Amino acid sequence: MKAVEITGGSGPATALTLVERPDPVAGAGQIRIRVRAAGVNRPDILQRLGRYPAPPGASDILGLEVAGEVDQVGDGVSRWSVGDRVCALLGGGGYAEYAVVDARHALPVPDGLDWVQAAALPETVCTVFTNVFESGGLKPDETLLIHGATSGIGVTAVQMARAAGARVIATSRGPDKAAAARALGADLSLDARSDDMAAAIAAFGGVDVVLDMVGTDYAALNLEALKPFGRWVVIATLSGNRAEIDLARIMMKRIVLTGSTLRARPADEKARLIAAVEATVWPWVTAGAVRPPVEATFPLADAALAHLRLEAGEHVGKVVLTVS
């Protein structure tokens, strides 16, 4: 099969090279997917740079989410058959013509979605669901603050929160991105470059949950914005991972500060999460309430260009690789 590997093990986007690899084989409890599209995510960039190694047992090939047809079914798998249209959450291996995955980590492609749209869902939807709704406990009529609201995770979080009956405050960089977040359904969309975010959030009434992908630079803002009993969920630290916060304010407001990663979770935990997403989120997807916009697509051979697009930080929504 054709696959993208990192020449030298790590490096700049130009280190991504299209090569020939042996076709993987579905083992017991697994399916093999003929990949038609693969999502590109920031953890892929971190892995390429040598900062986020694949967990033990995962493929060294990049790619955490794919869509395509089942073309091989391992022993003990009863749900899926050859030819089924699926998308799946991977520990790695998505930048290739074939990918093997635990059969429990696959989801049916909803009617009306093409391969590119389906490939944009698994990693982002699972990340938002486990962090915003499980760890963050977001409820209807509560308010969610999303930093980086036009990223792949951000656009998904806006739509999922709105589908669940919550209010959304979005922050992003520049007036065009602020307008895009507003168009996606944010009740209040702030330009981090020009707006007084603390004042605007206070005037809105504060927030119950923060989905934080920024880290250091917004720590003080988050602490101020959160209402009593608020939940602050950290999933990335793009501005740094060290911050000074007033622990007395955490205590007085009864705030829960938490965070998580997804990729290294045990297979059984991912299977539980996939089942919860199918039960709760897939009806929103089927109804059209959750359809993350795709900013750009690139053929598999141009994975380097896809990484450069993501690294530039000007995208709104997802970047996806297509596989012929």
C-alpha cells in the first residue's frame, strides 16, 4: 500500500514522504478499512516533530481518524461486514491506503455524508464529547467558553454544544474568524486580538465550562470567567503549559480544573467512548446539527502541504487528506 512516513523519524513538513508499506492484516477483533479520506489533526504535527510518539502497539504512520469501506474482517467481529461504510478512531495509521482498527472503534457513516465529511468526525467528536460533556459536564442552558473556536476541535465543540441546548462563547484570532464562529452558532464571538474578552464575558454572565486549548496565556481569563462550580478542561497548551493561578480563587469558586488526552487511552475505554458518541452525538450528525466545516483537502501525496496549512493557523474547520 501507499502510506506517508516521516523521513528520519521526525522533522519539518517536508519530512513527510509517500512510500510503499506492506498491507496491514486485520487480526482478531479488528477490521481493515480501505481508506478514502483521513483527518489531519494537530497531534499529527506534534508526532512529526518528535513531541508526541505513538503509544505502544500503535502504527508509526500518522493519522488518528479515517473514513472508508471495510474490506477485511477479523475473527470474532460480528457487527461489520465487507463493504460497510465506516469512519474510525485510530491510535495511528490513517495516512495510508489501508488501516487496521479495533472493530469497536468504528462508527457507521451517516447517510448523506461523503468520505471527507466522515473522516473529519471521529477524533474531533470523541475529543469534544469526553472533555466537554463527560469531564466538563455541560448541561442544557449552561454556557461553554471555547478558545480556538475555529480550529477543527473548536468548530465541532460549537456545534455539539448548541445541539445539546447550551450557550457558546467563542474566542478566535481576527475578525474573519470571529465572524465564522458566529456563523457556526456561537452566541457571543470574540476577537482575541481586539476585544476586551474579560469584560465581554462578564457582561454575558460568565461561563460554566471552559474548553481550553491555549494554556498559559488564558489562565487568568478562565479563572475570572468561570462561575461558581465551573469546570475548566484543558486539552492543549499552545501558549505554554505553565501558569500561575490563585488557588484560593479555585477554592472560593469551587472550580474543578481537569484535562485529558485521548490517543493513549486503553482500547476498552475508547470502545466505551465510541458507544457513547454513537448514542448521543450520531443523532445530531444524522440530523445535520453537527457537520464540521472542511477548510481544505489534499491528496495523500501532498500530506506535507496539509501540515503546512494547519501550522499556518489560518484555517477554519478541518483539513482532510483524500486517498484514491
